Amino acid sequence: MSTETNSNTKTAAGNGGVQSGQTGFEAKTGQVSNRLSPATPEERNSRKLVGRWLGVGIVASAAALGLTVLYKTTHHPRTDDATVLANYIGIAPQVEGPLVRLPIEDNQFVRKGELLFEIDDRTFQYALERALSEQAALEGQIVDETRRIAALKSAVSVSEANIHSGEAEVATAENGVVRARAEWEYASNNLKRLEPLLAKQFVTADNIDKAKTSEITNQEAHRQAQSQLTLAQARLQSARAQYEQAVNAVTTLEPLINQRGAKAAAVKKARYDLDNCKVYAPFEARVTNLTISEGAYAHVGQQMFILIDARRWWAIANFREGQLEHIKQGMRADVYVMSRPGHRFSGIVDSISFGVTPNADVIGTFQSGLPDVQRTLNWVHLASRYPVRVRVQNPEPELFRISESAIVVIRGR
């Protein structure tokens, strides 16, 4: 009796345990089913509201980002249609001759005043010495001619003094002739007056003889005075002839002095050619396209290489015509070169172009007669681009090259 009771009790307990175990499984299954069960209307509305606000936020962010990008691109234009440029000059000799020195190499960076090349200067040194010699010879001729002219002028002075002396001598001789004539006439008249008185014995024969002697003496004195006058006149005429000859012999220095300018110019030209035998860098530059070597014969005007001015670099950026109103001279800009795209270079807008070559496909061609305009069906109007010159403020000589691609961003004032 007791045994059956215990077994029944165990059996009941066992069944109860099974039932309790089933109850725990069912509880767990119920929790999972509660989690996977559809949400309540309140939960669905909350989720929809969150989704709507999230969508509105995304759309607003996209709109704000678009407006920001639009503002940036409008008021701070940028373009990747840009090219790096710099001034460059062709180097050609101004004198010709064989190259004796060429210390530079292609693509070498040179400083201002550094020797680029040297031409054999012996020919030009000889030319300078010859020009200096001709100039010195001309100065010697001027000195000699000055002395000769001084001597000729002295001869003129002497001749002029001789003329004055001859004129005085002629005047004295003329006075002597007049005096001798008067004395001779007096003696002759006295003799004629005394001769009739001899027959009346108012005078003696001795008085007559004295009168005759006086008349003959005065006559001879008159002849001598006349001879002196003739001789003085001949001397005066000779002095005048010498004076005319001396005056005609005197020359001027103008023909020689006028040659001074030509001789001085020849010396300057020879020295200029000699100085041009050595050519130095006019500024800091980069040598490129070197096409000659030492020993070659350099010809006047024949370009040997190019010097790129490394002092100033520009980025020539092509902007659409609608963007030009936001670009002003003096604005700051950022420049990026393709050789180092991550490095920013500062720039300043130097100038904005006012013209480009007209597109013949749009406006046609201008020629004699009527304009030739092609008929087109372009539905999209392409904006013209105008170059804007941006000067780079901090260029690196090792990075910047002519025609290198660049990106330019205008930053404003």
C-alpha cells in the first residue's frame, strides 16, 4: 500500500516536473514571439516621424551644401584651364667669331651677371687699337696744323708791319722828293736871275759858278730823292704782296676738327664690339634650348639659346565671361601646379584680358564684300573664356616651367 503510494507520488512529481519544464519553454517562446510580433500603431508613427525628419535633414544639408558650393564657385571662381608662363628672351651674339668659352649647360639656373659665353676678342682688340691710333694721329695733325697756322699768322703780322713801314718810307721819300724839287727849282731860278747880272758886273763869275754848282747839286739830290721814292714804293708793293700771300696761306682747323666726331665714334664702336665679346646674364634666369658648343662659330643675330626670366612667373587662367564680374585686379588667388598639386602658391591678379580671337564658327569671317556667316543649329551657347593673368608671389624655380598645367582659385580681396 505504501509502496504504490510512493510510486504514484514519484510519478506525479515526474509529471509535474515535465509540466513545469514545458511551462518554461513556452515562456521563452512567448518572449521571442513578443519580439517578432508587429509594432503597435504608436511605434509605427514614431518611426515614420523620425524617417521624415531624417529625410528633411538630408535634403536640407544637400541644399545647403549646394548653395555653399554655388556661392563659392560664383564669388570665388576657380578653373583648371590654366597655364604657367614667364617672360623669356632669345640670346644671340652682337658680334661674330669663334666661341672660346661656354661655361653654361642646358637647363642650368644662372645668376644675374654670370658669364654666359665668350667670343674670341683678338680681332676686336686690334680694331680698337687701330681706332685709337687713328684718333691719336688726328689729334697730332690738329696740333701740327695749329702750330703752322700760328706761324702763318705771325708771317701775316710781319707782312702787315712791313706794309706800315713801307707806307712810312714812301711818305718820307715823297716828302724828300718835294723838298729836293723845291731846292732844285730855287737853285735853278737863282742861277737864271744871276746870269743876266754878270754882264752888268753886278755879280762876279764866282757867284755864277756857285749858283750853277748849287743848281746841279740840287738837281742830283732831286733825282736821288725820286729814286728813293721809287724804291720805297717798290718795297711797299712787295710788302703788300707778301701780306696777301700770307693771308691766303692761313687756313682753319675746321676740316680736321670735324673729323673728331667720326674718330671718336669709331673708337666707341670698336670698344662696344670688344665688350660684346663677353655676354653676361641680364637677370636670374634658366638656360634652355642650348644649341651650340665651344669652338663653334657664332654669327650675329643667330639665336643660340633661350633665357627664361625666373624672377616673375604667372598663371594664365581662362575664366568664363560670366565669372569675370567677380574678378578684379589686385585680388588674391591660390595657384596649384600639377607637378606638386598639394602645395598652394599665393598669387595676385595682375590683369584681365579684354579680347580673344573671335570664333569664326559663331560670327563668321570678315572679308571684302559681305560678312560670311555660317548657319548653325547650336542649341547650347558656349561661354567665351578670357585669360586672367595671376602673378605668383612665392614661386619655386625648381617647380615652375613654361606651359605647365595649373589650377587657379580666386580668393577675393
